[in-house]
Amino acid sequence: MNVTLIGMPGSGKSSVGRLLAKRLGCAFLDVDSLIVQAYRAPNLQAVLNRLGNEKFLDAEAEIIAALDCQNTVLAPGGSAVLREKGALRLKELGPVVYLNPSCATLEKRLGNLSTRGVTLAPGQSIQALYDYRSPFYEKYADCTVDSDQPQITQTVELILAALKQL
């Protein structure tokens, strides 16, 4: 079984995903790394700079649509749910868990968004991005887990409990 973690940048998808994969005895896949490899770029921000927001979202959806994996915890970028093609593929691959920390937690964790490879409109705040994306996360999630916990292990335990309920 695959499990996909969706949520805002800074919600814990990669850090929680690595530990969740260990707990489940699965592989871990950071989808952003596939995008960086596909574009032979030094980092995600370089790909975003090259393509611009809309073409980046299209490229991300194409890479996600082509995913073929088993027994993997997937951590796509926070924008993965903004294109239906990619979001539906994630749901086909297995349960989708929405990691949902508070906006205050995100602001503490994120730092400088201009270097993180985040698709933002000019001048868009973290709160505005959160408000825009939340309905997409809620639409495609099979369950939602609060990821405000100070310890990653606590979030992993909440995910494991949520998965048992599905």
C-alpha cells in the first residue's frame, strides 16, 4: 500500500514521511526531488524560476500522473493538489493524508519562502496561500491530521491511528 502526505510547505510531509516510511517498512519518495531530477536543476526553486508558476504546476502534475510505485510513502509538493490530474493520481495510489498545522506553526517553520520553491503570487502571504490551498487539501484527503506537534513521532502516531480508521 502507498500513503501520500499532502499539505502546505512546512507541514512536515518530508520529515514525517521519512519516519512514517520506516515505521511502515516502506520506501519514501519526495516527489519534488523527481521534478528537480527531470529538469536537471540544482533545486526546486530553479525549476520554478525557469517555468513560472503555471507551467511548474502542469509539469508537477505530469510527473505525479506518471508515478508507479508500491509500498511507498509519497511526499509531493504542497502544490500537488492544484492540478486535478496529479491529485487524482495520488488518490489512485492509496490513502491521502492531509497534514494540517496551524498557520502560526507554518510561519515559524518556513522562513524565507522565496528560496523554498513555493508557487506564490507576488506579495502573497502564508495565510493567503493557506486559505487558497486548504479547500484543495480537504477535497482530496481521505483523512486530516493536525501536524502542530513538537515531535515528529507524535504526528506519525496520529497518522497511523488515522490510517487504521480508513
